[in-house]
Amino acid sequence: MSVDKPAPAKLKARQPRGFVDRGPADVAATERMLAVIRGSFSRYGFDPVETPFVEYTDALGKFLPDQDRPNEGVFSFQDDDEQWLSLRYDLTAPLARYVAENYDALPKPYRSYRAGYVFRNEKPGPGRFRQFMQFDADIVGAGSVAADAEICMLAADTMEALGIQRGDYVVKVNNRKVLDGFLEHLKIEGPQKLAVLRTIDKADKLDLVELQKLLGEGRRDESGDFTQGAKLGESEIDFISRNFLMGPLLDAVDGAAAYTSERTLKYLDSNRAIWPEGLDELRQIDDLLRGAGYGSDRVRIDHTVVRGLEYYTGPVYEVELTFPVTNEDGQVVRFGSVAGGGRYDGLVGRFRPEPVPATGFSIGVSRLYTALKAVKSPIVDSRNELPLVVVTAMDNKSPEFMPGYQAMVSALRQAKAADDKPLCRADLYLGSSGFNAQMKYADRRGAVCAIIQGSSERDAGTVVIKDLILGAELAAASRDVKDSAEHKAKQAEAQFSVPVEGLVEGVKTVLARHV
Amino acid sequence: MSVDKPAPAKLKARQPRGFVDRGPADVAATERMLAVIRGSFSRYGFDPVETPFVEYTDALGKFLPDQDRPNEGVFSFQDDDEQWLSLRYDLTAPLARYVAENYDALPKPYRSYRAGYVFRNEKPGPGRFRQFMQFDADIVGAGSVAADAEICMLAADTMEALGIQRGDYVVKVNNRKVLDGFLEHLKIEGPQKLAVLRTIDKADKLDLVELQKLLGEGRRDESGDFTQGAKLGESEIDFISRNFLMGPLLDAVDGAAAYTSERTLKYLDSNRAIWPEGLDELRQIDDLLRGAGYGSDRVRIDHTVVRGLEYYTGPVYEVELTFPVTNEDGQVVRFGSVAGGGRYDGLVGRFRPEPVPATGFSIGVSRLYTALKAVKSPIVDSRNELPLVVVTAMDNKSPEFMPGYQAMVSALRQAKAADDKPLCRADLYLGSSGFNAQMKYADRRGAVCAIIQGSSERDAGTVVIKDLILGAELAAASRDVKDSAEHKAKQAEAQFSVPVEGLVEGVKTVLARHV
């Protein structure tokens, strides 16, 4: 009995929580989505720009919602010179740094777009990732709300370019000056303000009674969990309910913008408050949208839009998909938000002597992908790909036969279809398994046909082409059918022999049956 | 005299060293490059897969060259649960983790590709960045050198698809079994081995005499800097010079592979060494390449190829661009390497009970971009973009006129060219500056034409279209020319008025002159 040393322990292949791998269908569909969004943003005169993933921590600032988490939600590390660096948590803070650094060289107003991953050092959960992709468009250096209106139109046009039908989405616009102005007037601030904002943010998910509990002492949900309330007094709860939870301040139906709340009209007299300015901006945005032909079925004012990021200073937007989906609990709900943004007039000015107004929005790319699958948009249809042909290597134990198989696969890769585009993707089996495993490999890869050459074909200068789709259909036929002459004729179609130099033409015959 | 509080100090907008922003031409060209590479890899039957930017530090392993740096070249940080995470330093180590984790679900051999940024915590320098993009293709689960041959062909085809002419690139193949085997035989290891490998790596940059100094006591360069040598003995220097610096071990000219060094042939008798196996693999690769029609003008054996990463175990490749460029010192040199890779049979096996062979290569995307600009590849030509039209807003002080301008820019964005593609990109000036500044903005953005409407045009229901390219030509004409009738006719062409509803047709007239 020999005493072997134990094998060294193997590493476990695993991912940090909140990070995910993405497979072929996801990657290919995302590429197509990004191309459509780029096209849409480009037509609006936006130019691409890319900033790196790593910035000085102080340049990014502290603008994430829920700052009560450790590390304030950001992944950070120290450089050799002791300075703190962070992974970007959004694409807006780095843009502000970029514009400030290159201010004189840029045309102003500066329209730009960018796509990329951002990172949040949060507790991961279902549908909540620590790395996710955003696609942003921003206009820096335009203080006019015409810029905000453009962003809303861009958002609406982009949804339709992606295959989301009119009526299945709406861009909702609010103004932080209204929201913040009212709360300031009511002297609601700090954690209490945060609790109120979170409650307003839930306006489309909970009934009024439940919302009012959240504004008051708190609420116990169906699961028994208790959420602390904002502990407002009765008159404050009434005021917020009327203005933000029960109906629009500014009703934009039929192209005529009008203030609809009496109490609001009264407060508009107070010229110390900023909300009248906020309401006036919303009215201007509404005029611009209607002037350009965007109806309230596409973009509309909605006073429940909050947006969590702390750097917003004026109009804020949210793109909501309104079609129904079934959630994890089996309930039918609206799909919900896929994009959002707003005006952030203070962000670039952190670096510059002069104030620099700016506005923009951000698409959540993974969420949008889920949405496009739900509405079966052609953009995320995997059948957009070239068909795959697998060249098997029956004699793969003998290296001297491999160059022959290699020549076949090379010929297929160089072959062109009638439109001068590539005919197909072509794969040579490079493993060491036998023929049956190779055919299984071809099936598993979703190949349309397989190419086979054993010694007898090689001697005859021929090659066998097997139509895997037709073959599978024939194999599934009943016994009676299998005895028929028609079936046998089809079998001859499903697997046939051609001279080696006729390989590409033979493959074309098979592909023509299935494309 | 009032005593004002000093304004709070502004943050400085700056980037951490070694990280860079990328402007519109760079981003757009990179998109096109990536699309071409994806197409090429896809035709070879490779599927896309993406892993996240962050991995457990131990999963990535320590395979970077020059491990004598602090942090071993990797950006790392601790998770909430104290486990160490790192930003990926290449795309190969994360792929190994991915394949090991999803081993049973993947078809094998598993062909995949991926593009993305990687991070090195190194001292940045000219052309040396801490974030850069790679584009990789790998075949996992194929031990046969037919897989290595495929990677070499893929590399060659991809260069041509990118617009690099045959003759302007070469894929050079070597085998670590040969290099490592010889050095092991000579008992050269540790820092001495590293010094020898670095010297061989410089074979195409220095003369033999200088290389031999690096193998011996050391070398002082023109600037006076001294590099410590490997301190080998005379016979070792002679051996390495003959086999690696002076000529090929395996000469692949004219399709006939043959061992050309007598001394090597003698050593081949020793069956304890691994280099005969390495040479035999190179011969097989050569046969496969010639069989598939790839001549030594495209792929060839070259014993000076080293590749720095420590995980390589067999064939290694390097894609070199051979056309001349002028470097920063004014010298004319070969462009050099843009891609490289090799076989890494041990990397997946770190996680798995069974051995898992693998091979692949990686394109340095920024370096390739520089190369494509040098050869003027159409892929990086910025004229591939849609023309830009700028709608000016002469009356931008009056919000009531903005909806009219907004309607014009919307009409242009929705306009289609004859081929049903978008006609143009269209931008509305959203700043607060006056008309002259707006025209400068249009020039600066590279607009082909500008749209103008003041009060008199508005009253008449018209709009002025100004051809900025023709306008610039006319403005540059001499005084004599300017007086001519022809010039005046052209001026009428360069700036003309149309009814508002004829805007799109008018713009088409101008664009047709310049596309």
C-alpha cells in the first residue's frame, strides 16, 4: 500500500455576489440594442465620449441615494500615492469631471452620449446587481428647459426605435423645484424628507391609504414587515396627498396646460418659494413638446416622479413601460421604469468658477433588455444570426487527416451568400471524442448542417452533407410515415454526398431550405 | 469696503494617472473595429460571452509578467465579508473561472469571444495605460494543436478583414515547450530565466552584439542607462544565440518544414526533454496552415516569440504589423505587435478535477486603432458618419419661439434619405448666446448646413438654409472672383430661402452637393 500525497485542494470557481456572466443571446441582443440607441442619440446631434471606469473619489462626489450604507455605495481603493480612487457609480459624475476638465475645447452647449458599466457597492438581491450597464445622453451648458424637452423627446423616440409601441411607454416629467420647494416650505428635511420622497416614489404601487400610513406613523405590509413612517402631522399628510398623490398639479391634457389645485394656486402668490418657477418650467416644457408634435400619450407631467439621486436641481424624468407583466409573486403589474434623469445644474460647477447648467438621462440597459424580450422586439431576436455549419473530424485520431478538414472549414468561412455577405459561420470539431459525440456537439451548438468525411468518402473525393433540421424532423416521424416512399425521398435530401469541390454549393442548398 | 467670505475652494477636475478619456472619432472608430472583429470571430463559430469586471482575487491568480511590482499589478479591494476582490487584468483568467463554473452546460470544445476593458495597477507611461481594451477568442477543451492553428488563421483573417493588407502583417508562432525546455536543460531559472526571455523578446529591436551583452554582464544604452545582464557563461550565450537569435530552429519556407540547426538535431535525441515535443507541435501547426492555404507570408514559425504571461504551456503566437512607422524619436521602425496569445492548459484545471486544455489570443484594441489610422483603413474613417445639420435659434431669448425651432429640428431628425436610412443628424442650438456665436457653434460641430429663422422669415412662413461648406469656399475666394457673376450665382446657392414646409427638401439639396 503506497502512501500518496493528497492532491492539492482545488480552487472553487465562483463569482462575487451581485456580479453575473452573460451568455451569447444576451451579449448579441445587447449589441443590437446599443446600436439602435446610438443611432437614435446620434440623430439628435449627440456625439459619443467615453470616460474611464476609475476616477478620483472626490471627483465623483457623494450623490447616491441611501447614503446610510457603509462606503456610501461605492467601490474604492487607494493608489500608490495614497489618493483614493473609486469605480464610477454612474456616468453623470464622470461626465461632469470630463466637461470641467475640457471646458474650453468643447462646443457649448455640449451634447454627448456614452454607454458603459457602472458599479454599486450594495447588498445584492434579486434583480439588483453590483455591476450594470447604463446608456446616457446629456446636454451641458444649456440652462433653458428647451434642453429638458429635447431629452424627453429623445427618450420617447428611442423607445419607439427599439420596437416599443406608442402606448406601451410614457415619459413622465416632474420638477425637483416643485417637490423640494413644497417640502422646504413645510420645513420637512433630513431623514423625514427622504421618507416622504420614498413614499411619493411608491405612488403607483400602493393605495392612498397605505401611502398615508407611510407619511404618518408607519405601515405593516402583508408579510408582517413594519416600515417606519415620516411621522408628519395630519395637515401635512393632507397637503402632500392632495398635491402629489391624488392628482396632477399641472394638467396637460388636450394641449392646454393649467394649474388644477386651488391650494397650489394660493401658494403661488408667495414669491419667496421656488415651486412657482418649477411649475412654470413644466408648463414651458409642455409647450415645447406639443409644438414638436409629442402628445401626452408619449410625454406627460407627473408629480409623483421623484428620482433618488441627490444632484438633481430642476426637471426630472422617468421612462415608464406601461404594458402588463407577471411578477415573481404571480401578480400582473406594469413593467415599470427603464430610464430616468434630470437637470443637475450644480455638478459641473463643483469644478468650475462659473455655473454650468446641465441635463440628461440614463437608460438601464439590462432592464430594457428584459422589457424588449417581454414585447418580443425584433431587436432581441436571436434568429438574426448567421446559420452555423459544423465540420466533423471523423478521423481526428490521425493528425495527417486534419489539414483536409481544415481546408473544408476554411472554404465555408470564405463563402459568400448571393448578397455578398458571409454565407455562414463554420466550426471545425477540435475535440478528441468519437463520431457520435461530434454529432451531439453539432446539435448542441444549434448547427443547421454537419459535414462528414470518413475514409471511404476521402478515397472517393467526396463529402457528406447532413441537414440536421430536416434530419430531426424525419427522425420524429411515426413508423407508418417512415415506411413511405416520400419519407425515403426526404431522407435522401437530408443526407447526401457531393464531390469535395461541391461542398459550398451543397451547403447553400441546405441553408436555402431553412432561412 | 465689504469683507466677503472667500468662495469655497473648487475641486480640481483631473484624472488618475494612466486613465484616459476617449473622444467621438476614437469611440466611433472603435465601435466599427469591434463590429468587424466580431464578424470575423463569429464566422469561425465562436460565440460571445461576457464576464464581469470584478472577480475574487484568488480566482484570477498571479500570472502577470514582472511580478516584482507592489500589488503584483492588480487593483484590489475587500468586500463586506473581508474577501479580496480584484479588477480583471486580462480576459483569460476570468474565462477560465467561467468555463470551470459552467463546465457541464457548455458544448466542448467551447469556442468563445469577448471584448472589454482590463486593468493593470502599473506605473503609467507613454502609451502605457492602466485601463485598456482587449478582444479575445479562445478554444477551451481542445488539446490538439489544430486548435492553435485555427487561432493563427483567425488572427490572420481578422487582420485582413480590418483592412490590413497581406504583407503588412505576420502571425508569428513559437512554442513555450521549446523555449522553456531549452532553458530548463541549461538549468537557467528564476530571475536569470526572466532576463534571458526579455532578451529574446528584444531580438527584433537590437543587434546581436547588444543582445549578447544582455545575456552576459549587461548593457549600457545610448542614454547611458545600464541594464543588468543575465550573466550567462560563454557557451550558454553561444547556444542561445544560435538557436533563438540567429535563425529559425524550424524553417517553414516553401511549405517544407525542416529542422535547420545541427546542434538542435543532436539535442533532439535526448528523450527526457520536452522541446522535441514542442518542435513536433510546431511542425503539425505548419502542416495545418499550409493545408488550409495559409502561406508563410501570413503565418510563420519564429523562435524569438516569448509572450510574458506565465500561464502559457505550449504554442504561443504574436501578430506583428510589419509596415514602417516613425516613432517618437524620429526613427523609422516596424509598427510591431498588436495581438498575441497561446496555449494555457493549466488555467482551467486550477478549478477542475480533470485537466482542461485551452488556447486563445487577445487583440490590443487601442494599439490596433493606432495601426489602422496609420494604414488609413476605411474602418477608422470618420467620414462614415451621417452629416450634421444645426438649427439655429435666433430668437432664443423668447421662449414662445422655441417650439417653432423645435418643430424644425424634429422634422429633420425624422427625415429619410432615398435608401430609407436617416437623412442626417440634426441639432438645435440650446444655449443663450447670440446669432454669431450660434454660427460659430455650427462650424465647430462640423455641420454641413445651418437653418436660420428670424422674425421676418417667421412672418413670411419661410426659413433660410445656409450651405456652410460652399459658404466657406466662397468666403475664401479672391476679390476679383468675388465680383464675378458666377460667384454671385454661387452665393445664391450657398444661402437660400424656402417655405417652412420645404425645409427637408431644401436640406436634401445641400447634402446632395457634399456627400
